[in-house]
Amino acid sequence: MAASASSTILLSSKSSRASLSWKNQLSSTSAFGISGVSLRNRQHPRFVIFSMDAKPTILVAEKLGEAGLKLLKEFANVDCSYNLSPEELCTKISLCDALVVRSGTKVSREIFDSSGGRLKVVGRAGVGIDNVDLAAATEHGCLVVNAPTANTVAAAEHGIALLTAMARNVAQADASIKAGKWLRSKYVGVSLVGKTLAVMGFGKVGSEVARRAKGLGMHVIAHDPYAPADRARAIGVQLVSFDEALASADFISLHMPLTPATKKILNDETFAKMKKGVRIVNVARGGVIDEEALVRALDAGIVAQAALDVFTEEPPPKDSKLIQHENVTATPHLGASTTEAQEGVAIEVAEAVVGALKGELSATAVNAPMVPAEVLSELKPYVVLAEKLGRLAVQLVAGGSGVKSVKVSYGSARAPDDLDTRLLRAMITKGVIEPISSVFINLVNADFTAKQRGLQISEERILLDGSPESPVEFIQVQIANVESKFASAISDSGEIRVEGRVKDGVPHLTKVGSFEVDVSLEGSIILCSQVDQPGMIGKVGSVLGEENVNVSFMSVGRIAPRKQAVMAIGVDEQPSKESLKRIGEIPAIQEFVYLRL
């Protein structure tokens, strides 16, 4: 299909038609329903609220600050029942329209099943939502909201408290003097003035830690490939690469989310890159540190001290070598535990729950609303394609200035008012942001989250000739003004560019930079830039075969025979670092990158 000469239509993220609307007309209501808005005989979802005679009932299953309880009680009947067993919670939940929990209550699929469809909102008083079954919530049409901002300052202050206490051996000296000892010479500390602090993860908490560390006279650097450089400069912080941060730091403060990419990111290999005698603070997530490797680094003197508020297993085992180590200061996940933060979290989650029961869109929603089955059925493969293209594109970005703008182009034969791209845009946003953030992106919060992070998502509609049977012929994602880990992904106009199509219901990558490829977006992908010559597929395939890595697809795109080419290889398993190194050492291969999907 060819695009007509005047076939490009520019759309902003504000131009969505049939936008999701939650009506605000309440008598004293709490029940949601779904209706459709017809666009040329196509159904698009919107949420409405049906009235009920009584006030809604909100079950508060864990202690909540008084200010939050007051807000809830002004709007609804509130049942404060703490320490419920799973069976007791399942029994109560069928009488409740909303549930408020902290981290101690598991909101399982069984609870959603037991609610009989009455439960409309779950509010998590805090950031993490790993104790809530999001898939079950979405299937039951239940919105899940959290409180992601109220404890930012408290977490930053606790990070600084651990930093200073560790530097001056406060916990160890306190225990010693209470044991009747007077060991002044043993607990000589180190000064913070003039030392380099590497902030790993420059989000809300990380940037607040940086501000406070600057006030202590420290030189602050940060690593966060997607943090805006201008925001860092405004605080007086230099953004550097991951390896440079490790090698330069006297102190390291961790503020990154726990994702597949960050899990055990501090391990034997990364500890070996650090300055001997480095000191580490973690008030983020326990899983970002390989705890056994940290013990080895402490014993070897690579890490002089560690101050930890979070652990892979909480509470940690009583016989944990890490906890018992004399050079470790530990606190029981106190990052958000200040009176002010607890009240702030209570207010934030209460406002979100009440707003949701009123039918308002919540900026802190962490799951997608239900949409009509026929719309999901048609868009399902394109939704998967959109998210995976976003994930591919952001993984091709090298660290530095950060991602500020993403341009999405849709090739379609349908009329502009017959294709609502909100869900596709949301999934591209999800693919771009989620790999480097703890935020969960969905149709509700995608645009808000992108705006909050200074990320501009623009859309372009390219009208194609032909039958409008398929909603989208191709989706193209471009990221401008960034460096790439894979130079061949840069298009002729200078942007990182990936493009994909759905073939037989399966998403395929069809273009990288200016190179045409064809590889199924399943498993993971290795991209190789090479000199086009015979035997290249066999050489790479042999390296992977020797490690029993299964190749699902392989495709080569080239400029011309014997010139530059790009090979895209789909793999079912993750190759070892040794295998990837061997691939990179094949003489004709100029560069390569491994991308997780």
C-alpha cells in the first residue's frame, strides 16, 4: 500500500476522540458500569456510574492516618477492621465497595472473586502494589490506586540519615557503649565533605537525596539514562554513565526501581568496578543488590560499609550473614516511616479512593479499566506490538541527555475518526517508561505519567490506500536527540527508528533505522551490524547453538550485496555474556546489541 501525497495528519496527545469519561453525577453511589460511544459503528468504552440508595462502604484493613480516615468518613461508611485472616477478608469483601490496605494485606484473586463484582476500588497506602493481584483486579473491573508521592521526602531523609550514620559508625558505637565499652579509636569515621556521592536513579527520591547531599558539601554525580539533563544541572548534579558512577564514587545511594533490568544490578562483577572502600546506601528495593555478593565484597574490603533499609526477603532471616556483618547498618524498611509521611500517604490514598468512587480519573491508577471485548479483540496484537516497539526503542538509547520526545506514526487505511489510538499510545508509553521506572502504565495514567516525566508523545497518522480491514498496517516509533547503543538504528534523518507490523496475528519487527528486517517479536532479539558476506548467519547461529540457545527467527536487511547489513535474530533464551562476546568478535560484525522483550 502506498501513502498518498497529502496523507499525513498530525495529532497531539490531547486530540483523542471518544475520550474515556467517568460521569460525576452522584446521589450516593458507588457502582460502575460500562457503555459504548459509537464512532462509525465502532464501540469505544466509557465509564458511567449507576446510583444506589446507600453510601458506599470502604473497608480499611490496615491502620491509616487519621487525616485519611476523616476524608473517607466524610464520603462513605468506613469499616476499620485490622488483622483480618484471608478467610475473614473474603467474607467481608462482598459488602464493600472499596478496600484500603498497606503492604501487609494480600489482595488475591480469591478476594476479587469473593467480592461478587461489588468491589470497585482498591487503595494501596504506599508505592509498591506487589501485594495486589493486578490482573485479577482488571478482570473484575476494579481500579487499583496507590500513593506514590507523599513519602518522597521521608525516604530521602532516611537515605541521608543512613549515609551520615554509616560514615560515623553511629549504630555500632551506640551498641558498643551500651555494652559497657569505650572504643573511641575503633569507631573513627570518615568525613562527607568533598566526597563523591553517586545517586543511582535520579527520580523523585534520588533528586531529593542529591539536594541534601549537596548541602553537606558532597560532590554529587548521578546515573539515570532517562533523567532530564537540565533538571540535573539545576541541582548541580552531573549525569554520568553507570560504569563511571561506580568507578568514581566514594558513596553510592540506590534509588532505582526493581525491574528485570535492575535485579541484582550490584553483583560480583559491578562490585569489582568500584573504588576500594566504597560505602553503599539502599533505601530503594532489596532485590537490586545481590546480597551474597555484597557480603563477599564487604569481607574483601571492596565495600567498606553498607547501610540498608530494604532486603530481598523482608524480614530477613535472623541468621543472615549480611545483617550480622559488623560493617552493615540495618533498619526495618523505615523509609516512609515518619508521622508526616504516614499522614501524607493516608490523605493521598484516601483522595484517590474517594475520587474513583465519584467516577473521577485517578492519576495514581495502576491498572487499566475494562474495555469492550470487541475492541480489545481487534486491537490485541497491535497493543502487544506497540508495547514491544516502545521497549525496543528505549533499550537502544545510550545514557546521557535522556529521552524527551517520542514520535509515533501509524500507517492505516481507516479514516482518522475511525481509529482511536489512545490505547496504542498508552502501550508505547508503557514500553518506553516501565523498563526504567517503578510506575505501572495503562490507559488511565499513560499521558499523565509521560507529562510528569517531561516526555512528549506526538502522533502522526499516515493514510494509506487500500481496504481498511486491518486497523493498522504498521507502527513506527522514533526517538530524537539521543545517542544510540546501536548506530545502525539511527535513521537517515537522525532519530532512533523501529517499525513493526502484525503478521498472522503475531507482532513483527520490520525496520531498524533504514534497514528492512523481518523478525517475530517473541523472546528477545540480537541486532548485529555487519559487512554483508556469505556465512554470517551460520557463524552467529553456531555460537548460539553451542550454548543451546534456540533461534526462533533470523532476518538480514542490507543496503546492497556485499555492503553494510543488519541481522536481526530472535532467541528464546538469554545468551551468556561469553556467547555475546564471541558474536561481537566475529570479524565482519561491526556492532551488536542484545534487547529484552
